[in-house]
Amino acid sequence: MVDVSAKPETARTARAQGSIRMSLAAFEAIRSHQIAKGDVLSVARLAGIMAAKKTADLVPLCHPLLLDDVQVDLSADAGLPGFRVESLVRTAGRTGVEMEAIVAATVALVTVYDMAKSADRGMVIGDISLIEKTGGKSGPYFAG
């Protein structure tokens, strides 16, 4: 791990995004709560939050952090068809929360896949990226 003990604590945030494309039938089944495993989007949201909290257990050399806020929002996009996810993570610390935001978005999408695979095994997860980060020595980052 990188030694961050000499760094000052600062407010840090990160936002990440991603998407999952699927058949129109699977998209409609999720939207109309017809998936046998339950409320896909609610479970995916919770899975993303839980994953952010476990990032250091999943990513080697990632610092364990106390998170102040984790938000995961999934929205329907008929143009895919599928769903988009955006995560927001906040903390006050010596290192950033980019990995926590990326893991939250990724696990939320993987959960959508797991819950809806009976409707469409050909779903495609993609476009996972960091879209913003603030705090720390390097300053803010905004994806162009």
C-alpha cells in the first residue's frame, strides 16, 4: 500500500457511471417487476452501496476507508434498452474514493445481470468510468 500517513485529511468525493444493455423483453420485465428474484433495481442499489463499503476487501492494496456517504442511482434508458447507474461516494480522508465509486457502479450492474439473467443471458455491461473526483493534492477531475 502507498503510505498516506503524511497527507492531510480533506473532503473527497467521486462519481462513477456505467450501463447495462439488454433485450427489450428483459428491460420491460425489470421495469414492470416481473423478474422472479424480486425488485431488481432496489436490490442492485443496495448491492452497490454494500460493495463500496467492501472495496478494500476486493481490490488489492486499496486503503480501507470510512465512508461518509454512498449513493447509487439506477435509471431506465429505453434507448439502450437497459439501465444506467451513477454512484457518488464521499469521505473525509487522506486518500480518494474513486475505487469505491467504480466498485459501487460495477457491482450494481452485475447485480442487475444476476437477477435478470433468466430473462436475457446476453446482457452487456459497459461504459464504466470515473466521471468526477474532488479533494486531495491533485485537485478536481471531471471527465470530458
